[in-house]
Amino acid sequence: MKRLLVIDWRWMSGSGFDGQVPVLVHQRMLIQPGGGKAAVGFDNGKIIITYPTTGPPNTRTIFRPKEVQRIDPVTLKVNSGFLDFGWLTFKFESEEDSVKVELKIREILPG
């Protein structure tokens, strides 16, 4: 039986994360506060996943991506390059957000 997941992204507005893209993150080894709801941003060639719903200090995952794969119009898989951490699945609310993040990741991928 499949369950429908409905996410209200309004939790991000006015929270200081307006320049980032909302995403649902899944990785079996990653502790996912707030059910995986996060914001994806970029800084100095790194992906920064921030979980704004955890309160101060915010929980973050920072890594340099090694590879990206498109799964469907709103889903990307990103290889973190860490042993036992591996691939993260990013599920976006729109194809536009997905494309925007994929292009940015491809810009910072190694050679």
C-alpha cells in the first residue's frame, strides 16, 4: 500500500532560507529531523542541506557532490562520496526546482 506524502513548504517563508530550495531528503544512514524536510543551498562548491524545523542551532549536512542522477522529473539522487553515507535522494515540489538544483550540482562536480 502506497501512502501519499503532502508537504507544506510554507514553513520556510520568512525563515531566512528564502534563497534556498525546499526539498525532502532521504538517506538511510542520515538522521532526518523534521521528517527529512530541508532546504538545499550551495557554498564554495559544496552542497549544504539545512533542516530549519529543528530550531537553533540548525542541523546541517555539508558535502562536495561526486555524481548526480535524475530519477524522474522531481527526483534527484546525489552521491556524497562518503563511505557508508553514499547516495541521497532529493524529492522536490516542482520540476523547475529540480532542474535548478541539478544544473547547480553539475557546475560543481569534479572534472
